[in-house]
Amino acid sequence: MSKIMPFLTFLIGAVIVAFGAGIAVNEFKLPPYPTIASGAKTLLYTYKGLSAPPYLGQFVGPAPDVPPAEAAENRFEALDPAEAALPETLLITGGLNEFLEHCPEDGCLAVEVDRAGTVTHAIPYRPDEIFAADITDGSFYREGVPPDPRLIKRPIGLKPYANGDYLVSFQTTGNMFPFSGGLARIDRDGHPRWYRFDYSHHWVNVMPDGRIIIPDLVLEEGDWEVEIGTRGRIYDQYCETGRPQVDGIHILDGDGAVLQRIDVDKALRESRWAPLMSQTPVPCDPLHINYVDVLDYSAPGGVLEPGNLVVSLRNLSMVAIMDPDTGEVLDVVRGSFMQQHAVQQLRGSKALVFDNWGGAGNGHGSRLLEIDLAGGPERQIFPDPDALQTGRPLFSFRAGHLSISPETDRALVSFTEDSVGVEVDLASGAPLMTWTSLHDLSGLEQATEAQKSAATRAKLFGMYYLQP
């Protein structure tokens, strides 16, 4: 026994040291923690991709009362006779295997429709071409990337140009990390002029001088930490990936070159609203910027100076007003809205919000809300908060978008996860028409029997006004 005691002592000591070292590596994110964590995430996303059913697009379920062959004729419904006389053509987002009757290869990226709901122009979705046009040359780190571009990204936001081009923003399909899918400029026939497979994400906008503005992210290390008070008190939230996706804003030229990056995280930390950052419910995605608008000439001045930015931060249920030149946070706006999307100036200090979780009004659905960026009262526009609610309210847990008419008297409101869009009169709150994202997948070999036996609903990421 005495002969093996030194060995046992050494072995036990080595185990204790190794155990302690493992705790230290995990606790303080020391090497080789980043390598181990990265490998674990790669395995996780690879497993998710292999174990998931075949990815066919952003479909959410069948519409059992609509046969597949009748999908197109059941998309559009005019609710007001005046709808037929409205001047604008509408642009409707699509995606993989959507509108196959117009784009039989991979579906349509988007379609233009007239006021009778008829498709007047279809933009084919060309994922192979788009991916091959990447001007970043694969320089942005990713984990769990599938080889087929169809499995990598989904179109989210659109912004039309006067010459017929479209800016198209992408996010990933959920099979890889991070979720950002980049930005492309695409011609009227779906061919890419350029594509950036970078860390930009969500919906894209264009500034009055033609510069492109879009949320983007950086990958940080460790947990989400916010310093509170003057004594170095740290509010620490655990991020299970060890790589928080922390948002900023990219400003690009028309050719996709980066002109400026606004560090929203840094600006918030240096502002008097820094403690609010501790309230994020998602420490691996703490800010989650989903839209950036630019105040127009009608803004009243001061903090709301024309040209200042209106930034929607979903995971803080907050809107930030920022100076684009200094990157400074000038003010924040909070209200009864929660997990909001698409905050856009209406006129003056008034803005519209797609309020995903807000609690006012009938039912528990999402709503179109008018807020005052100068601190005035809110007004729920749609659904009518005083009307008797019948049936299930429209609700989108995530996503949702809106487009304001050129006359600022109407808005197209996309309830993404319910596959429904509504045009709303902003004065009365009355719905003028509805669009349901219905598709015929009966001829798609990989479709399920349920998808082949009835029209299939797809997530509706946006509807937009096009000038006549």
C-alpha cells in the first residue's frame, strides 16, 4: 500500500487540478474555452440541420379550407369598394418555393400586384446566383453552414429603387450561427448586382441621400454584462453560447461598400439610459435592432431634428433617437408596446409601430400603434380597441412590418407569423383589404402530404407601396 500511495496522491491531485482548471476555463472563458464552445455550437447547428425535416421555405401550415389549385385566387380580398381606386401597386415579399406558378424553379423573391390582387410582375428567387455574388469573399465567421444556398438564408426585407432594383436583406434559416444573412442589391429580374454575406440583418432602409442603412452585429465574448451605478456594480446575465450578438448600424453606399458603422451598444453604455440595457430578456441577443428610420423634414427639431435616426430595439422594448454623425443617443421612447418592430415616422413627431406583444385593446393579438416620439399619448389604430373582437386576433410573436403610403393616410401591416397582411386607413382604423400568403406546393416533390392536399401558408415578412 505504501508503494502506491504516492501514485494515488499524485493521481487524486491531478484530478483535482484538472477539475479546478476546467471550472476556471468555463467560468472565466479562458483558452481553450472559445475553441471548445465554437466546436460545440458547430456540432449543435450541424445536428439541427441534419435532424430537421427538409427545408422547403418559410411555411407555417396548411389552410385546410383552400385547395392547392385555389391558393392564388384566395390571397387577395378587398374589404372596401374604394380599394380598387387606390393608386399604388403593391410589392409582396416571397421566398423559397413561394409563388411557384410564376417562378417554377425556386419560387419568387417578391411579386408586384395590382389593386385587384393580380400579379403584374414576378421577381425570381435565385439563391445560387446571389450567394456566388458575395463581395465579402466569405470573410465573416460562421458556424454550421449548410452547403446549399437554399438552406442558408431567407429573404426578410425589401426596399425598391426608382430604377426597378431592389435591396433585399436576409437572415439565416436557423441552421447556423449567427442569424444574420446579409444584404443584396438585385435587379428587376432577380439577378444580383452585389451581395454582402456579412452580419447585417432585418429590414433595410435608404436614407434621403441614397445611402443604405441597416442593422448589423458583432460577436462579443462571454456573458452580457452591464455596469450599474458608480461603484463598479456589474449586472451579469449568462449567455449560453458565450458569443453575444451585439447590434450596431451599418451605413453603405449604393455599391455595398461600408461608409460608417454606428456602435449602438457603446452609445447606450455612455448614455444616461445605460441601466436599461440590463433588462434584456435575451442576453445572447441583447438589443436586437430590427429597423432604422430617418426623420424627415416635418420633424419638429431639437432632439427630433430632421436627419436623426429612429432605432427600434426589440429586446429592450425601446426606441432610441440617435445623431447619425456623432452616434450619440439623444433620447429613448418607451410605452405600452413590447417586442416591437418597424418603428417608422408618420409625420412630425408621430410614428407608427408594429406592436407585437402590447397589451392594450381587445384580445391579445399584435396591433398597429401610433406613438409620439416627443412624449405625447399613444393611439391604437388597428384593430379597433372599442370594437367587439370576433374570432382569433391576428398575432405575430416575432417579426412583423409596416409600410406607410406616400400620402401618409394608409399603411400596409404584415402580421408575419399569421401569414396575413392588412391595409389600414390610419384615420379611422378601418381595414381596406387583406392579403393572405397562400401557396400551391402540390407539385413539389419534397412537400408533405398535408402541404400537397391544401394550400400552404407562408410567413409574410412585408408588403410595400410602389409609386404608380
